[in-house]
Amino acid sequence: MQVNQVKHKKVRVLPWFLLAGIVALVVWAAPAWSMIQRFIALPNAPKMPVTFLLAGVSHNYSGYHTRAIEDFSGLTDTMIVVQFNPQQHALKLLSVPRDTRVGAGTRANDKINAAILGGPEASVRAVEGLLGVPINGYLLVSIDGSKALVNALGGIDLFVPDAMDYSDTAAKLEIHLKPGFQHLNGVQAEGFLRFRHDNLGDIGRTQRQQAFMRSLLERLKSPAGILALPGVAKAIEANTRTNLTREQVGMALGFLLSRPRTDTLLLPGDFGRLGGKSFWLPDSQAIQNLVVKHLRGSNQFEAREVKNLSVAVVADDAVLQNLAISRLRSAGFQNVFASNSNPGNPKLTTILSNLNLEEARAARSFLGVGEAMVSGEGVLGADLTIKIGLDFTASKN
């Protein structure tokens, strides 16, 4: 008799556990419900490249130091061409500096960040004209979007290359960051992204945006990031405007679930002044080389002798920097030089190319350590940038 009572208790308890699990699941997913209703689609990886423009818009003001209600019509402080490239199994992130020259180049609205004054479609057309690549849609992000997204994820890990201190009363922006590798919350990450007062100005900020995107994607793929997805979805919905379709969202989900490689790219160009204004002057030939290599789904690229490329070596430790330079020169590299650029993650040696992963991998084989990647975070003007980390110390003998 007692055995039967125990069995009946187990049977009665089981539905309560099941109900509790369902309630917990509903509570967990509730923040994302509105976005699920709008965009839910079965993951379906694309067979051809899918490209869209990710643009971060600045504040508009309705009065002195008073922000207007967000209508996503502010200038685009951040412009990233995002492509899901199934042929190369890579997520491509091409940063277009806000000061990139378009048109005659003598007025403020000849900078590509002002194209949005004609609406988001005008920004898309400006980028299409610059690259010669069709763009399938846009995603506009408010200036609060990065802060909300990072907070939803519980923060992200970033390397702060130098001390950052800046105050802007009008924008209510306070940036106070110490150098080093650290876990940043949303407010700190926003400051990291918006700081411009370094030697490279807007290009330095563009490179930090690339570091941010890489770290953000790593966090999203982590167990903590997966658990935070409903909150992430809520943060995205509250701070974005898009014309992407359910089908395109499904393609994005399907592609990201396949865990592609991430390539961050910087639009080739150089600093310049025209009509008394500063611009990023695009290099048309280099842009076309980059487009053929990365955005047209092609694996074809004219082979170059890696030992003839210019190689910048960056390190906090001068001894390690000189040792790396010596090792490369002994291997036959012709144009290797030291740079005091952003040293990157102090734990890991990275070999960066803004164009060709194969060339970065070849340099890595000669160096004998590190991770090769496509990234626009390298030294401007160098074909390859090698940032020396602590792993090089273990290999130097």
C-alpha cells in the first residue's frame, strides 16, 4: 500500500515540474516575444551572399542640450557593410569611415555619413556606388543600441589601447577608461566606441568598432550569450529600424548557426583635405581588389610573394618586437618595420591582413606562433600587421 502511495505522489509531482519548466521557459523568452512575432523564421542558410548595411545613427536635438525623440534620421556615425558569404563560410564586416568622400568632396554633405539625410535608402545607394556591390537591406541602430546590447549580454571583453578621457556636456557623454584588457559594461563600451581623440581620429574609432564587433560576436556565441538571447532580442528591437524581411532574418540565423569565420575589413583609402575639410579619400583600385576577394563570393585572387609584402610589427616589449623583426628578416622578408600602433590583445599574437587570409597564414608559418585573421585593425599602409603577445615569449627559444 505504501509503495502505491509513493508512485502516485511521483505521478502527481511530475506535471508540476513540467509546468514549472514551461513557465520558466515563457519567462525567459518573454522579452523577445514582440521581435519573435515580427521576425521569427526558420533558420535557412543562404546559398549566395546576402549583404546589408549596418548603420549607427547619431542623436538629433530638439533644443539646447535636449535630445529629440529618436527617429533614426541622424547622421551615420558608424557604417558597416555586413555580408553572409557561404562560398567562403565567412561573415564579412566592411567598415566604411564616416568621413569617406563621395561626390565633389567640397561640402560637408559630400561625406558619406550625410547620405542618410535623403533617407536610409540614400545611404544604401551611396555605399552601393562606392563598392559596386548590390545591398539587400539596412539595419539602423540608435546611439543607445550598443549600450543596451552590451548590458543585455552582461558586458564584453575588450582591450583598451590607451587611456581614454573625454567629456561632452551636450551629448551627455563621459568617457573615462584606463588602458588594458578588461570587461566593459554598456556605458564603458559606448565610450570605447565613440572616443575619437587619438592619433588616428575617426579611423582609430573605426578600428575600435571592428574590435568591438569581433568581441560582441564571441560573446554571443558563448553559453552566457546564448542564455541572454531574449534580452538581446529586446535590446535590438527597441533600438533599431530595418527593412530586412523574415526570409533574410532566417538566412542570417541559419548562417550564424553554422559558426562562420569573421573577417573585419577597412575600406581602403587615405587621409586628405579638400575645400578646407578633412576626408577619407577612397582608393578605387584597392577597393575593387577587396570587393573581388571578399564580397563577390570569389576565392580567386592574384597571388603575391608574401616575403615581398610590407610587415609592421607591434609590441609593448621592445625586446620581443626586435626579436620578431629579426626572425622575419632571417626568413627572407624584405620590408619589416617596427610600429607603435595599438598592440592589441597582450595574451595572443595576431597576424592581420586587410585583404588576404592566405598571406597572413603564410607569415604566421614563418613566425611560428599566433593566429592569422583578416582584419582592418592593422597599421595603415602595411600589407600585414603582426601584434606580438605573450605566447611569442614561450616560443622565442
